[in-house]
Amino acid sequence: MLPRFAIAQSGPAASRKLNLAFIGGGGIADIAFDGCLGENYVAICDVDDARAAANFAKYPDAKRFKDFRVMLDKMNHEIDAVVVSTPDHIHFSAAYLAMQLGKHVYVQKPLTHDIWQARTLRRAASHYKVISQMGNQGHATEGIRLVKEWYEAGVLGEVREVHAWFDGPDFVGAPYFRIPASFPPPTVPVPATLDWDLWLGPVKKRPYSPAYGPLTWRGFWDFGCGELGDWACHTLDAPFWALDLDAPTRVSVENLEPIAEGFVPRSSHLKFEFPARGTKVPVALHWYDGGQHPAVPLDWDRKLPFPKSGMLMIGDKGTLMTGGRPDSPRLLSDSVWEEFKLNQPAKTIPRVKGGPFQEWLRAIKNEGPLPGSNFDYAARLTEMSLVGVMAQRTNLDIEWDAANMRVTNHQGMERIVRQPARRGWDFGAEVWRA
């Protein structure tokens, strides 16, 4: 498969519809099909015929595939851009191969399953000159722009402390993190509609178990990145952008309740430490999940229940709060908020119309700027969360040398920084040699 650069360099004519291919045809892919309406849907790839059946039927003109490597090979000259909506462990290989052929890519969050993959996709997007976007929808909202504008206007003052929390994983009611009956999970025959080997992709072979999917893969470190990987790209997006954060220098395990090796913890509290950035002061960022929470702020209305998910940026002049996504920021307390709304800072950041898919499509057509969550930004946001995921996976404090992409206080962490891939799935070395 050889790269094709014509579209990536000059962009298609604005009047022409884009030819889109979808890797992942069910579940979260539904928002991709809805978000890209008006373009040509030329191919849908899914390893499970049953999982993608509804969209196969809804878009009958799109050619069907199970192996995206075959799809990209056979339809190279018919595809302009690719949307990746798969489990985390497939994101890298699908996106990398598409970019290698000069295809623009949209990848659901988190961008990748390990840090080396995030660094490699960032390099690849630049090397192959494609338009990229990660699907953390909150980065396209009004709310996240308000957070950055208010901070830059000095409303909060110096921010040295951030707290973010999410009550999941819910091992009882939610579909994503069910604990299997045993470890390893009980096995059954592979469903006739599923190509299990393709579902595993780069991951070491193992017998099929319904405990792994279609949604519960998030609970297994071999496939997902846990609650932190799932939600940090939403909940931590606003402070990461507004405070100009990058990789942490240290992540400490303050409290963690493990379940079993290879499976996400029942709950955790991590502390991320970020150094000074120019004139900006160092920041301590606390992450809580599984029911652990920060102390309720003194200026919170105690007559109201404290939210089950959210984020606090605590400055020496004021405190800002959002929900699990950054789309509805406000200041604490109620009286401060009501007064602030009467005289807000100027809006200085361009707004996005139509959401993250339309932002990406407009950029491909040269009708707008680069998407806000392009891989240059998204890879750094994802790396921050994955340093925390390393701490959760190992129950160890992590000292992170970002310049050399290595853990400095423990041996053997390379296997997590860059996870091994099966033969036939080990892509990415080309851009490091370039």
C-alpha cells in the first residue's frame, strides 16, 4: 500500500462530497454516521456482522469489510478520509495505516492504548500531511472556550490545584466494567458473526469470552484504558488546554483499590504533578474515580447534592467548576457566579459550528482551520492520562521523563509505554526513521 498525497496536500474542492470509510460499524460509530451526514459513505468495516447490522442496512451502498487492512488496500483510491470507532487497542493500527495512505482520520478517544502509539500518531499526522481529530467532543464546545477565556482574563488568578472526579467504574449497573465470574474469564465458542482474531488485532491470542465485549473490554488493560483513559480526555480537557499543561513529571498513587491483575481498579485517587510553564505556576492535579471524591468546596451550596462527576480549578482569586465534560462551566459560589454573569470577559476564541465531525470535515475541504483536537494536541492530552493509567495498572508512583519517553524510578515499564504487537500489526517504525 503506497501513500497518496493529492487530497492531503491540496484538499478536495469545497463543493465535492468526501468519500468516507468507517472502521467500526456499530455502537459508538452511530455518532460518526450522524455527525458526517451529507458526505458519501463508501465503506463500513466491522469484525462483527451482528454489531454493525443496523448501519449495514441503513447505508446499503457502502461496501462491507471485516478487515480494515483489506478495505484500505482494495479501496485506496476511493477513500478520502476514515473514521475509527473501535476498542482502544485497535485505534493506533487503524489510524496509522489510513494516514500512511494519505487519508484524513478521525479517531474516538482516547487516541491510543499506549504512549508510544500516541507519539507515533502525532508524528504520522505531520509526516503524511493529513487532517486529524480525536473525538473528545467537549473540545468543540462553547464551555471549554469560556474556561480558557476566563482563566486568561485573570478571573481565577494563579491556579495551582485541580480536582477531577468520576463516580465510575460502576461494576453493578453500567455495561462497561462488569467483573467477570473468574480470571481469566470463562470461555465459550466464538459467535458465528464475529472474527475473533481480527477483534484481538495486535493483542496476544486468547480464547473468546463474552466478558471481553462488546462493551466490557474497557475493564481489561489489554484492550482498554479504564475509567481514567475513558474520561480524562473529557474531564481534564479544559484544565489541560487552559493551563497549558503537558506531560506530568510525576503521578503518585494516593489511594487505590485493586480487583485482579490485568483488570481496572475498583477505585483510585491519583496525584499528577506538573512543573512551571513559563510564567505559569506548578500545578497539582488530583484524579478520583470509583466513588472517591475531593473535599466539597467551602463555597458549595450544602443544600445541593455534590455532583457525581466534575472538575474544579482552584485559583487564588476564584474557583471554577464544570461537569464531567467541559460544556457548562460556572464559578463558585452562587453569589459570585450571579455577579460575574453580569460582566463576563470578552470572547476571544473562535467558536465551532456543528460539532467536532463538521469541524474536521470543513478543515479537510479547506473551509476552516485545523480541528482543535488535532493529533498534535490530542496526543499530548492522551499521554497525560496514560501516565496516570500506568500508575493505576502497576499501583506504583511513576516518575516520567517525557523528553526520553521513559519511567525513571522503576525497571521494566517499557512493556507498558510501548506494548508489544503481534506480527502483522507492528506498524509505525517508518515515521521514526523519517
